[in-house]
Amino acid sequence: MATTVIPTQKRKRTTLRVVLLGTLTLAVALVLVTLLRPLGVLWVATQLRLRVAGIHSEFTELPYGSVGKVRVHFYVGGAGSPILLVHGLGSRAEDWANLMPRLVRDHHRVYALDLPGYGQSDWPANAQYSIPELTGAVEAFMNDQHLARTDLGGWSMGGWIAMRVALEEPQRIRRLMIFDSAGLKFTVNWDRALFEPNTPEKLSTLTALLMPSPPHVPGFVERDVFRFVARHGWVVRRNLDSMLTGDGLLDGQLGALKMPMLIVWGKQDHLIPISLGEEIHHEVPQSEMEIFDACGHLAPNQCAGRVGPVVAGFLDEASPMPGRQAEIPH
């Protein structure tokens, strides 16, 4: 019986074709996924970047208001003194991704959670998503992770939550940081509907509020944003409606904060005015305020290269500088 022997050269060419076809198929699939679900691709890429920096993704269960137990996602990495980071309205833990690796390198154990209703955490339909309720979730997370004493940072709505935690449990907060924070009463001069953008015009107006020189958003990214908002925008709406009632505002209470405090603000923040940061700075005499030129509401992300060293210095300095206010040039 004759046996057919494939020459070595022909076998190599066949293998090469299979490899090239597989690579091409994978590349086409990746392009299609990127075009159809760019937000998901971005979040996965961010998670991989954090993993390379030694920061990994975990889940836990926490009591949340009257809802009962909810599953909460968080990132954790590094070794050293702990710091907990709390994101803002319509945001998620990945938004701290440009700052977290710097803090890990500076010998901190960094935690960043997705608040209930955001990111990869549960989205309970019967929750209020009020500031007091979300504050309780952060305190429950601290208990769950055995953070008896920690540094605490909050961005925008997260800053409001962080200040409430510091007021309610001051013995647990070593140093407090807020970034372009809400929490005091101010005149809102933007349309709340912008936080549920469903047209290119609304999305463009929202990005202009958040950053001084917003980039062009491609159409395929816009469409994915609109899909995400259509599915999850109700949480932001409920959260924002609660905030705008004034429930949990901190006017007149911040003088009770006695721990060292850092206030970071983007000079070109058009969402929450810099005057609010200056008011907080006035109410908390031991606070330091750093204003970053050419940065907007997204300063901890888009200006992390300048914000990071200031944050690291504040956390590590032996004696913070109470009353200091400075502008960091571009």
C-alpha cells in the first residue's frame, strides 16, 4: 500500500497558512468587537493594564441600605499603608487607573471600588442611590476589608461621600483627599439631562463640561455610549435626582474635620466651580488646596502625571502644610 509523504517544505507552508488565517480571523474579530463595543474593549484593556501594575480585580458582598446584600467589585494592589478611592457620578473604579499605579509604586495598598449601581457591582433596582446610602456602602466596604485606619480619596460625588465618611468615622481616616468635589450647595448651570446623553449634541456638551479641550468622539463610540446609557442611565438619574434635593449636603459641617486634607481642583472645571473648592478650603483651615491649570473635572485621570506627585507628597509628608493654596502650571 502506497504511503504519501508530504515534503517538509510543503508542510511548513501549510502550517504558515493556518497561522496566518487564524491571525487574520482574530484581527477581524477584534476590529469588529472594538467597533461594536468600544467601551467594553476599553475597560478590559484598562483592567489588563492595572494587572500589569500589580492591581487585580476582586468581588465581595456588602450590606447596602434596605436592599440587603449586594455584590461589589473593587480593585486592590500594592503593599503598605492603605488608601481607598471612591469614584463619582456616572463613573467607575477604572477611572482611577492613571493614578493607582503611582500610589502602588509609592508603597501604598490601594483599593478602588465600584459603588453599588456602577461598574461591575450589582445594580439593585430598589435602591435609592442617595449620598447617605452610598456613604453606608463605603463604610461597609471598609469593615469588610478590615480597614481600621486608612487614607481616603473621593472624586466629584465620591468626594462628597468621602467627606461624609470622614465626618461620621473620623478615627478611621488618617488623611483625606477630595478631587473636584461636590458636597456643598452651589448653583447648577447645566441641564441634568446631559448625564444621560442620547444624542451627539448632548454628549458633546457633557464632554465640554468635563474637560477643557474635549477630543472628537467617533460615531461608533457615541453609539456604544448611547446603548450603555439606555440600559443603565436610570441609576445616574436616580442618583442625581437625590443629590439635587440637597439630601446629605455638608454646608456648615466641614469645620469638624480635623485630619490633614488635600483639595485638588482642575482650574478649567466647568461642572463644579472652583469657588466650591475654595469654600471647602476656607471651612477646613488645616486643608491644602492645589489647582491644576489646563485641567478640568477629570483632573485625576487626564492630569495624573501632575496630580500623582502632589498626592504622593501629601500622603507621605511628615507635616502637611495647613492653609496652603497653590496653582500648578501646565
